[in-house]
Amino acid sequence: MTDTNEPAQSQSAVPPPYEAAPAAPEPVPAMAGGALAAPYAAAAGPVGKIRSTGTCILLTVVTLGVYSWYWYYKVHDEMKRHSGEGIGGGIALLLAILVGIVMPFITSNEVGKLYERDGKKPPVTAATGLWYLLLGWLFLIGAIVWFVKTNGALNDYWRSKGARED
């Protein structure tokens, strides 16, 4: 409105065009072998220990499951020291004792993330824990399948980083 109470004339019936939309983000480049490039730097901490799958299963049976708590503590501690990420040994032990059913999912997920940091396809993921959950109670078949897959993937990762078998 103007001082004379007449409506002001609009200067343009159509507002000016909006700014151009930003360009789409660059796609993640593929690496040799079809693996995706790592979205963050590869881990540079100390390499973990290779553990015999058969020996670990035997120790778990002989100790009535107590060795599994030790295993969770050690592997999560090693993964945290190596990558700087993850729950670490203390939290893993606490979770294993209080809500042990979550550990197959968390452990497989963290092992898979080690591979992802290297730009490789993870051989295990959190979904690998379903072996433990769905078939774990049937003569421990699912638990054994889960452990063979997860411990095997972790051992292969450590070997790729230069770890030697004892």
C-alpha cells in the first residue's frame, strides 16, 4: 500500500528463478575386484591374534561356555585397538555376561566393518548372527556355524594384515 491507500503495483508477476540445484555427489569409485572404496581410512593399529576355530570350540565345551566370554573380550579388544572403533573388550564382556544373545550380531558386524574399512566386501555381517539365534538351540549347530564363519573371517583378516599362526 502507498500513502494514498492505493495498492502498489507489483514489479513482476513471476518471481525470479531459484538458484540451480547443486550438482549430484560424485559416485564412490570401484576398486579392483569390484570392491567399493573405503569411505574412511584403513585401520593402522596392532594386528590381532589368529585363534584356531577347533581349539576355541573345544575350550568353550570344556569350560562350559566360560571361554566364550574370554574370546569375546579378546577379539573385541583387538579389533578396537586395531581400528580405533567398536565396543572394545570391557563392554563386550559385560554384554556377553548380561545379554549374551546380542554378541553374535555385534561381533559379526564388527568383523565385517574391518573388511569394509579396507574396501573389501565383508564375509560376515550382523545378519550372520541369525545362525546363532535361529539354529543355536538345535544341538548348537547354528552356534557352531556362526562361530566357524565369524572366527574364520576374523582369522583371514588378521592374516591379510600379516599375523602369523602360533
